[in-house]
Amino acid sequence: MVRHLGFGAMLVTTALVWSSPARGADYCIRFAASASEQFVGKKFKVPKPGQCKPWNGFLVTDFSNVSISTGTGCTSSDGTTFRLNLSSIRENFSFQDYIVLPLPSATGGTLHEFLTGQTGTDPDFTFDDMRGAPCDPKTFPVP
């Protein structure tokens, strides 16, 4: 009898994990002015306060090839700020990005970007009004 209860509990737990809506969710961070340029974190969810998580994904733009992105995102201990440090690379260019999003809205954030390209190093860029939210999987599949 105990053996059957243990197996049943395992099946229920497995079903809950596999049916969880956050399980396969991707997280998108975009420039408010452009819906076609986005950082996409595969299976990423903003961490709980005081915690960090790895980011693996890509940067999609309307003007260039896809860049592969990796990094780490951390939420402040008080839960008011999410910070993400990313390194992205594609043919002939690399990007170092630092994104700050206020929580819980994840809107009105900033992006600080440093580019290194085929012709040398470009200056820093700062973009305002960054926004983060779960992605629509139909819009941003892995390219």
C-alpha cells in the first residue's frame, strides 16, 4: 500500500512540474520603441529577491544577424530591481550589455551597451525605456 502511495505522489508531482506554465517560458527584454529588437532568454524567469540565475539566449534585431547571448540576472534583495549582465556575439561584433529594470513593472529600464567590432571599439551607448515580459513563443522561436 505504501509503495502505491509513493508512486502516485511521484506521478502527481511530475504532472505538476510538466504542466507548469513557467516551465518553458522565455523572457524578452526589448527597446520600447522597437518591437523587432529583443533580447530573448530561453526558459528564463526573473529570479526571486536576493537571487541570481543564468541567462542563455539570443539578441534579435531587424538590422543584423542573430547574436547569441549568455549572462547572469539578479534581483535585488528588496525585490525592486532586476539587473542583467550579458555578453552577446555574432559575426564580426561582440556586445557587452548591462540592463536594469525596475520591479515589479519591468518597464522604464535602461540598457548600457559597449560594442566591439571588426573596425575596433565603439563608444558606450545608453538606451532608456527598456521593457521585460514573458515572450510570445510564436513570435521568437530559436532562429
